[in-house]
Amino acid sequence: MQRMLWLGVLQSATSGLLRRRRLLIGIAGGGLVLLALLAWAGIALLGWMWGAAQPLLGSAPELARSVTAQVEQISPRVAETLREVVPSAAATASPKQDVSGSDIGPVSRFPGLVRTEWHRDGSRITVRYQGSANYASVLDHYRTGFVANGFTQEVLSASTVTERHTFTKSDEQIEFAIERSEDGTVAVTLVTVDASRPSAQRTAWMT
């Protein structure tokens, strides 16, 4: 009789342990599923945030380079880290100082552009400017400026990233080219003939 009593107690205890084990296994399994769902949601959120930030970074290279330049004045190491994190901040910086030479044409240089090249070949003078600027604003500045000074405009070629024009006034001709780079910089090239030289020829185009 006592033996059967002990067997009943042992069976009851074993059954209770099994129920607790199943309960613990169920709780642990549910916890793992919940952790997996949270991890997936976190990864998805980070992916969405990165995808949303990429167009903003790509559309504002000038801002990124400007911020990097300001930070570099305070801490070059921090600026270098910023260039690694934000690719557009590592783009080639615009030149800050004019090369020797002088500007040509009646239209004033667009604000922010720097003279990066000046070349004389006989009576022909080529000047190139470069800097961070709005492409459409630069194009409109020179186009309206030449027309306002009495020049006749002729479009030689045009695309979304570059255009070539000639501006003519009596026997004076200035050739104009504008180009937009992927890093946000704009380059302008002007070619004219030095009218002060007796042998001036006015039919050359930039090479």
C-alpha cells in the first residue's frame, strides 16, 4: 500500500515537471520568435532609413563639401572621417584661387567661379573657370549678359550636361562652353581673339 502511494506521488511529480518543461519550452520558443521579429524589424528600419538618406546625400554634394570644409578647420581628423562616411563630401574640392591671367569678354564672371586656366596661342585667348554653382543659373548669366551687351547668340550644341554657344557682335566673336560635372561643379570656357594684335583672326574655335 505504501509502495503504491509513493508511486502515485512520483508519477504526479513527474507529470508536473513535464508540464513545467513544456511551459518553459513554449515561453523560450515564443521569446526567440519575438527576438527574431524585433531583429528583422530593426534591420528593415535601418535599410529604409539608409535608402531614404541616399538620395538626399546624392542631391546635396555642395552642402556635404561645405560642411566638411567647415569641420576641417576645426578638426582635420573628424573631416577625414566625414569624407569616409559621406562619399559626396570626398569629391574633388573646387579650386579657391585664380591662376594668372585676366578675364575676357564684356560679361562679368559668375560669382563663385575661379579662373583655373588661362592660355594665349597667338591672337587667341582661352580662359576656363570652375566652381560649385547652379548650372542653369550660370548658363543664364552668360547668355543674358552677352545678349544685353549687343551680341547675337548662336547655339552650336546642347545637352543636359553641356552646351556650346557663339556670341557675335560686328567683327568680335566670343565662344562659350559650359559643362556640369557629377560632383556638382560647373566649368565655363571662353575663347576670344585679342583685337589689340594686328594679325588677329576671329574664326578659331576652342580645342
